[in-house]
Amino acid sequence: SSTLLVADLPGDVKESDLSSLFRNFQGYATSRLRNDRSNRVVGFVDFETAEQASAAKEVMEGRSLHPDQPPFRLQFAKQSRSLPAPTTTSSVGKRPREDDS
């Protein structure tokens, strides 16, 4: 996966906090915060490749947002199964063929 899940974040974390932690890593694309099923704040950090995500994970493992807080937990995010598979063809905007007869 090219997306890291950042768990065990403090409740007052801001999206700017998360992006500032990861934006200098090669391949950084985006980051966002969401609430998990238990209503805890988790972060998602997207990279261009899985290798770049892995390199960032290695460096950031065991770090914390602030020195007086426990470290956040990093893992590779699982792909969402709720999204439909992408389609390869689309009939939207195509006209039916007209016969010359």
C-alpha cells in the first residue's frame, strides 16, 4: 500500500500537524484526518509509491507529535473494500453507430 495509517494521535491534532510531519518525504502526496469506528482520530498519508511510504514509515516509527506525548502508531492502510471496482469502458457520452443504409 502507498498509504500509511497513523493511529494513536492526540484528539486535538490538526491536519496541518499531520502534513508537516510527512510533507518533506519523497513522494508525499496528501494527508487527511478521519474518525475511526471508535470515534478516535486517525490519519492517512498518501505517497506516490509503496516504497516511498515504507521509507517514511521506517523513519517515523516510534515518533510522537509532541515530546510529552506517547508515540503514534504507523501501519500500511488496507484498501477500502466498499468502493466499486473501476470500470474500463464507459458508454457515457457515446453515440450509437449510424448505419449508412
